[in-house]
Amino acid sequence: MPQPPGDAGTSDAGADAGDLDAGVDAGEVDAGLDGGTWDGGAEDGGLEDAGVADAGYCVTDAGDPPNLLFNPGFECGVPPDGWSVIGNAQLGVVSALARNGAQSARMVSLDGGVMSLYPATPPVTGGPGIKTFCASSWVNGTPGSTVRISVQVYPLGGGVQDTSFSAPLSGGWERIAVSARTTLTDDQVTLRVWMPDAKKGEALLVDDAELWVSDGGKCAER
């Protein structure tokens, strides 16, 4: 997959925001923050919940429409299988603060700046055609910090179209979402969950990521 661009080319942060509910639900989980780092969010000691993995949760869920992401709940692997970070950040998992299942992904910025969570390989390749791709994820982080979710589309001729939604974190689990429309000349589609200006040592938890194609273009299926 081509290397992601800097933030200069990001499209309007509010693109398609009206199609999807941002889903803020700050009351679900105590963020457990301690000076910008996670208190009580220790990694899972290298263990994964075999029962969850055996149930097939590592693969995409078979809803209608299906989730195109591998290991979307980050239940399999430490760090989570099929995911990687770009930027000077460390990828791990937490169990104590997981929104759903046995564990959630955790990114920690090592020196501040941009940190991004991506599927290790693009979930959609080979000319998707004219379609509406919808992305959502649940996130949890330092109150007031900015988090973004993007649908990134890579045309055949090079470059990238990054359509993103930006929101301030509430300190509890909240859902962020965005959508983007592809064309006949687009070749790859992926999702990005990221912070544009994380502080050194700042953490972001991510869980239950989704990427799907909306037949009606309104992203109301999930």
C-alpha cells in the first residue's frame, strides 16, 4: 500500500458527517486517565482469549453488509493481528478497559505528533468502482484531545484521497464515523484511525472498527 500522506491533503473534516451518527457515549466506561497515560490499562501479558479467537472473531463479521476488516475487534494477537501503526507510536492491547470482548487496541505516542492505526494490508483492492464506503470505530482517550477517522482511497494513477471526520475525545468510549465515495479509477480503499497531534506518552484505545459498502449510500446499515 502506498505510504500515507501528511495531513495537508486531508479533505473537509466534516465530510459525510451527517450520514453517520458520531455515537458519543461518554458514560459507558471510565477513561482511567492518569496524567495523559492509561491507569490500569496494562497489556494482557501476551495472552489472548482462545475462546473468542476460536469463535472466528479474528475474521470479518458476516453481517449484511459484511465488515471488510480483519480482526475488527482486536481480539486476536498481542499486538493485534492484521493491524499496524504509522508514526512514532507503539501498538499493544488492553483488557481492563476493553469496550467489548477480551481486549481493545492501544496506541501510545512515543514522542508526540501524528499517530495512526491502519489495517496491515488494504481491505479492498482491485478497482472497487463507484461505491460508498462507510467507516466507524469506537475510541477512548484523553478528554479534549482530537481524534480522526478516515476512509482513504488510492487512485490507479497515484496519490490518495483522505476523507476524514474529526472530533474531540470525551474521556469515555465514543463512536466516530465517516464515509467516502469511490470512482471507477480508484484501486484501493482502507481505513485510518488517528490522532493529528498526540502528546508524548498519550494513549488512544480503539475497538470494534468497521468498514463496509453502503448500497443506499447513507451508511445506515450498521
